[in-house]
Amino acid sequence: MKIYIASPYTIGDVAVNVRNVLLVANQLMNKGHAPYVPHLSHFQHLVAPRPYQDWLNLDFEWLKVCDCVLRLEGESKGADQEVELAKSLGIRIVYNINDI
């Protein structure tokens, strides 16, 4: 499945948040899934900064083609918006990697 990972990015330590999502993405890949990691835009943003809304719009487009959203723990307005979009599109949302 194509799985979108929604989780905190800007609240807390950004480097730790990116690392945590990459570890989850690796677990999903080990299970044979194709994770989409919006946090990877962090590296593009370092090279070519863009407004926050540009990144969110890009993420929304990728979310629309995913089979499932994995919402990880933690406060995040962006991740909450991603979950709301997934709900409106009828995309499955899970809150634990073991539920996939």
C-alpha cells in the first residue's frame, strides 16, 4: 500500500521528528509498503526555502493518491489537517503501525 505518514514536524526538535518518521517509514518498507514521508521536504527546504503553505499543498496532493494515512502521536496542526483531508476523501486512517 501507499501509506502517507502524518506526524509532528515543527513542534519539538525538527531533527528528531524527521528521524522518527524515517524510522517508521523504514518499518513500513520492511513490511512491503511504499511510505510517503512529507518530512523529507525538510531537506529541499534547506536548499530552496518555500512558504509553509507550499509544502502543505504539495503534501495534500500526495495524500490524495495514498491508500492509507498513518497518524503518529504528537501535536501537529499540519498532521491534523492531513487527517481531516483523508477523512473527507474516504482514505483509511490508522494510528498504530501494527494496524496496517
